[in-house]
Amino acid sequence: MKLTIERAALLKALAHVQSVVERRNTIPILSNVLITAQKGRLSLAATDMDLAITETVEASAAKTGSTTAPAHTLYEIVRKLPDGAQVELETAADGNTLVIRAGRSRFTLQCLPPADFPAMNEGDLPHRFQLPATDLKGIIDRTRFAISNEETRYYLNGIYFHAAKAGGTDVLRGVATDGHRLARVEVPLPKDAGEIPGVIVPRKTVAEVRKLLDESDGSVDIELSDTRIRFASGNITLVSKLIDGTFPDYERVIPTGNDKVLNVPCKEFAQAVDRVSTISTEKSRAIKLAVGKGVVTLSATSPDAGSATEEIEVEYKDTPLEIGFNSRYLLDITEQIAGSEARFLMADAGSPTLVRDGADESALYVLMPMRV
């Protein structure tokens, strides 16, 4: 195998594929990237056995063939080469080493046989549809903060995608929850997606897909079954296993009778929460909201640090209410709100609170209160 490629193109592709590779691997081949030179192009592939990514870029191949090389090391070498460099990759005659040349630099990396590189079995993917990249980006950005990190509740370790009806309209929903907060985002249901099963896309896959969407303005081709999902955009393909579990009936925790409506200026409110929470303890991060007519008083106390209070003007016409929240969770939600106003729908100090974007009805957030 022998090929020449421009440094920027190689670096961009390596940045995508190497991020799938785990830093610590008990199986040596999983630390490597599969490099395949074909006529006029170079293909790079990496996997962790649950997730596989392939990217193809233009290259000038003098000799076709394939090899595998340490992903992170190769990435770091190419990253440190000067801008505009032409990079030459060539395997030795015995196939055990890969030589990298650029200008006066020369590196030799140990290789493993490409035949040992595991192929991920996609199986049959009967459901196929296209989703605008902006819609998929919107779902991921506004839900992933609520993905659970608890490995014991593995079925919450991802975003739940499914088709649903909202007010007579067909929608595609993305839902994430960790038991303390819940995020639900809807986009118009794409053509041919009406029969898809409800699937839970793992946290790592969500993160990798999101990175790729930064460079995609068109549509993403999605294919899925009950156990696998495939995302394709431009010259990049990502295949992932799905979480084998049942996502809880999240509709049960979305309150429907909350009648105390609080409208707050979102940016001002978030800044006040951030300031006041400086005093709250690192463990609880508790902050109290004393809601009265036209004003909210935020307060936090800590036996070690002291206390803090701040008032902001709001729209509220109901009976006064005191309610406590985790300040980090409050900030996570307010960060997702694009409009100038956030709407809190509350029942009492012990019941879940509904939060909506005043300018966008497609997103809904549920936040559990805490005792303060």
C-alpha cells in the first residue's frame, strides 16, 4: 500500500474515527484504525465493538492495499505536521510497519494484520428514512444533558427515539431522563419513519453523531432495526448497537395539571441562579425559589460558606410558593431555551415542575424539586 494525501483532509478524517477508539483496550487490534487505499481514495475505519465508523476521503493511491495502525498515535503525528504538508503513507514489504513521510519528517509505526480487524455485523436494517441534519442536531442538543450516567439503569444511558402523535400531528420524539430531570423534543416525522420501533441510542453514539453533524447541512440517512442503527452523512458512515432494554413510560411523569404559571426572563434568571448557587454546597447544589406576585427571590445557604439572595422581576399572579431545585439542573435546562422567556408550570413544592421555552413549543422539560 502506498498513497499520498493532503494533511488537512487526513487530519479531519482521523479526528472523526480516532474518537471512537477507547484509550484503554485489552484487545490490541481495537486500538488501531483500518487504513484502506483504493483507486483515488482512502478509507479509514475504527470500532469499539459497539460502534463502528468509516470515512472515505480523496487520495492519490500509487499502490492499493490495507493495513492497521495505532489510531491515537497516527492522529497525533498528523496533527503535529505543518499545514499544507503532503503526507505519504506506505507499508513495508512484510506488512508489519507503516511508514509516514512528510517533508523531512519520517515515522515508522508497528502494524497489525488487517484480516484481524473486526467487522461489525449490521444485519438487516428494514427501516430507512432521511432526517434533516438540523432536526437531528436539535434533538441531540436539547436532550443529551439529561442522559443518565448510572450504569445500573443502563436503559437510561441514551436518547429514546420513537414516532408519536402530538396534537394530531405525526412527530419524531427524542427523550432522555436520569430520574431527576427529563427532556423531550419533537420534530416533524420524516417520510417512511412512521413504522420505526422505539430505540435507545447509546450516549457514546449520540456524542459521535453530534460531532459529525457540525459538518453536515443536508440530510442524514438513517437505517435501523430493533438492535442496530446506521447513520450516513456525506462520506461518513456510523453503525451502532442499540441499548437492549425498555425505556420507561415517561408520559407518566409529565405533569398535566400544573396551574401555577411563572414566566421568567431566561438569561437574567440563569445568571442569577449561577451567582446565588456559588454559596450552595457542592454535594446538593440546592437553591430555593420564593415565588410571589411579580418577583422571585432566589436563595442559597451553606453552613460553611454563608448565604446568598437575589431578586428578579417575573410574571406570576398565583398564590406565593416556595420550591427548591438543584441549581445545576436548572442551568442545564435554561441553556437549552433559545427564546428570551422560560415558562415554569408548577403545582406545589413536592411535585414535578414543567419547564417550556416561551418561543418554542417543540421542547418540554420536567424537573423534580428537592427539599431545601
